[in-house]
Amino acid sequence: MPTNAKQLYETQSEANIHGDGERYHVFQYDKTPTFPESMKPISAVPEEEREDVLKILSSGITVEQKYLPDFDGATLGMKAKKGDSSRVYLYYVESSKTLYMIEDFL
């Protein structure tokens, strides 16, 4: 992940003994960074993915409304899943130079 960002928002659940839990970060860049190739251009976040992200964000943490992901403005996106069902979603909005990172560790 590019490092020249200002963190606008962060929240996380309390991790249990195994480190499970949810984390959410919102970053803003002064200029559009170079992202890894795993960040793909998108024109829309699929509805099923939106629902999954919102479920993660409401299951163990509270997110202020103004910091919820801008699904409609996302121009780059990535999702990764591990064998243990842990998930990470990244969405970048070019117009606001904002990156949303949603993590669900199981």
C-alpha cells in the first residue's frame, strides 16, 4: 500500500485471544498514488460485495456515517480472501483521493 497518506478515520473491534476481529481505515492522499496491480479498475462495486462490507462494518465496530465507503465513487478495487475466511477489501475513489480499507480476520 502506498505510504504517503493521511489517515482520516480508524476503528476496530477488540481482538479475541486468536486475533480475530474487524478493522476499518480511511486514508486520503494529496495525489493519486501508484497502487499494486492487484488494485483493478472498477465501474461499480457489486451489490453482494457491498452487503458483505456493510455486514463486516456493523458486526463488531461502529463507523460514523460520513466515513462509510463511497461505493458509487470507487474507481479502483480489490478483495482478498484467505483459507480461514479472513477478508480484506480496498476501494479507492479518484475524485476525493480516498482509500477505504476493510479487514475481517477470522
